[in-house]
Amino acid sequence: MKKALLSEVVEVETDVPEVGGLLETFFQAFPPGQGKPSLAYTIRAFDGKFWVLEGNGEAKAPLFCGGSPLEIVYLFETFLYYHFLPSVNERLILHAGVVAKGGKALLLLGPSGSGKSLLTTALLERSEDFSYFSDDVSPLSMSPEEGKYHVSPFPRAIRLREWIPLPFSLPSNQCLLLPSYSIRFFLPVQRFATSEVPVSLMLFPEWDSSRLEFLQLKKGEAALYLTCLAFNKTEYIMGGGLSLIAQLAQEVPSYRLLWDEPFQAAEAIEKLFLGLR
Amino acid sequence: MMDATWKPRHRGTLATEEVEDDLLLYDSGKDHVHLLNVSASVIFELCDGTRTAEEIAQEIVKLVTPGDHDIGKDVGRTLGELREKGLIE
């Protein structure tokens, strides 16, 4: 497998057919990589386990192992993003789920456990007009022509906690289950976005057992949250990124979203989103 | 007790950006983000290494309408908090 992930060309070799198939599934919506890989890995089966090794030459340093093909692909995908995203400097990479409709993007931002993935999935299930951009990793860049922030598709699998009951059923041929981690992966293959769109709304969800409410954020608070939720920290922020984050916070409406039930929340989010000028 | 001769100044590891009335600060040394309200922002901006706490308080007095609060005490408390967060030295 050789794919282009932002500015990186990632190549993974494996002699395990099932691992190769899962890599193709997980990275199916990313464009093929061209030229010499900037990041190269090998996945091999050895001694009853599956190992990720650094490099694709003769000398390969073992990095970590997993007990099944799905586990090693899940661990590899997680390792890969957390390995290279902090050093990305050409774009702002936010911890956000993203969907879009009518040429406008909606960002659901927050740390793990805030409900990004569940709400992203609920929005996709609720309305067929939403396209899927990302779960967790969202690359943003400033369009010099329009002076607006645009988000690009980064279509990784949506990760849903298995123990959280879903108020809808997902197509089984688009889901994978990793019981040892209690994670369900959902790949909304018919809904993958293909081109970037401007950011129109930013929501910071928090689960609350008793209410559904949007609380408008002060611009400074939004900028604070955005800085905390950036994957690419020091070099990007010190190199002018803080100014762009401040601009994003000032230009795009932002709300804290207290939510208790995903479908009701998705309905309210869609109403707010469509009501934007 | 604050040293009366101390002239606070910004730490060199900070990037700052105004967002409406607030000041957003990123401390690259600690990878921490801070948001200062307008009052703390004005005090922070005056921490350029040329003024003592008392002199900063005198500058603030020129900017605010007279009230019953103790400006010197407020400035001292804010400077203590900014130093505790590692934003000034």
C-alpha cells in the first residue's frame, strides 16, 4: 500500500494478505502516493503475533506488535497519525469530526469521549445530504483568494465505542469490530467527500445527562479551545499559526454543545447549521 | 511578599494574539495555552522589564475610573498569578 496523507507519502509492505486487505480498507479513500515514500513500514507475522517494523529495507527496527490483523492495523493507523501530525506545518490539524452540506463544513471539536464520532455518525445517518470529511483528524488551510479557512477530506474510519448503544443501525458491510478494544469502525464509503469546503460552524460537544443546549462561545474562548485541540503544536503555532487560529475563532461562529441523545442533537445541529447565513 | 524592586517582563517562549478584548498566549516551553481577560492583558502588556509592580499600578490608575478597589492590590495579585503560570519572570 502506498498512499498520500497530507504531505507525506506512506508506504506499507506486508506478507500477510489479511493485513494487506485491511490496510486497503482503512486507507481506501486516500489518494495513491507518488514517488519515494517519506514514511515506510513493514508488517510481518512472527511467533504468533503481527509486528510493525520501521522501514522497508534490509534492516528493520520492530516498533510494536498486535495479536490479530485488525488489531495491528488499528494500532498502526493510530501510531501513524500521532507520529507525523505534530510536525505538520503547512496546515492547521484539529482534533475534530467534520461533515459538510451545501458547500459548507461543520466541525465537531473536542477531546476523546466528547461525542464527536457519535454525533458525526448521527448527522450522516440523519441526512443523506451530508458528506463525510473526517473523524478526529481535520486538516485546515487558509484560502488566500477568499480569506477563509477550508477543511480538506481526511476520511479515516469513524471509531465508535462498542458499549455505547446506537439509536440507529449501521450497514454491517461497512463496519468492523475489534472486541478487545471495544471499538466499532464505521466506513461511510458512499459518503466520502472529495474536495475541500469552507468552515462555517464550529461546535464543541460535551455530553450532559439532562439537556440539549447551544451556548455561544466568546471568540477568545473559542481560540483557546482551538489551540488546545491542535495536533500540530509548537512549531506551527510559534510560526504564525496562533494568528490564524485567532482569525478562525473570530470569523466562524462557535458554540459549546451540551447534548444528551445523539439523534435529537443531530436534528438541532442540522437546524442551526442550515440556518446560518 | 513581592520584591519591590522586581521589574516583571514577558518570558521569551510566548506567542501572543489579541482576540477581541482577550489575549491568547501560547507557551512553547510548556506547551500550555492561556487566555487573559482585558484587565490581565493590560497588566501583562506593561510587563516589559522597565517597571516595578508599583509603577505598573500607577499606569493602571491612569486608565481606570476611580473606584473603591485597591489598584495596587489587584495588580499585585495579577502579577503573582502571571508569574505562577510562568508567563512573566
